[in-house]
Amino acid sequence: MILWVYIAMLIAGGMVGFIKAGSKASIIASTVLAVPLVAVNLGYLPMQVAWVVIGMVSAIFVVRFAKTRKPMPAIPMIVASAVVLTLLIVRGR
């Protein structure tokens, strides 16, 4: 369930980036990163793939925050990524 919520946040963030700023890169990146997470959640890929993808999302937003110093959407996505990754690892999923 937690992974579905994270996927929804990721896609929603890409849509907001596209709608507000016209960023095609936002919608493409969020979709490309969400696809393997959906595959993990459906059992087609191992959970380790989700760990790597979530780590990548976190790293992307850390770099983005370091460059822009704008907390939105970087800080919420960094925190959400850390929480989801921790929950997945602790639950052994």
C-alpha cells in the first residue's frame, strides 16, 4: 500500500511540474521512475529495484535542492523517499 501512495505522489508531482511550469521533463521522469515501482508492486520485479529507484529519486531531489535552494518539491520528496524506503526495508518488503 505504501508503495502505491509513493507512486501516486511521484506521478502527481510530475503532473504538477508539467501543468505549472510546462516541464515535459517532469512528467517524463516521474513516469519513467514510476513504471518500475508499479512492476515491483505487482510482483514482476524484486523489491530491491524499488529500493534503488527510491534512492535515485531521493538523490535527484537532493541535487536539485542543492542547486536551487528551493524547498518545494525537493524537501517533501526527500522526506517521503526516506520514510518509504525505511518502511519497505523494515517490513522486509
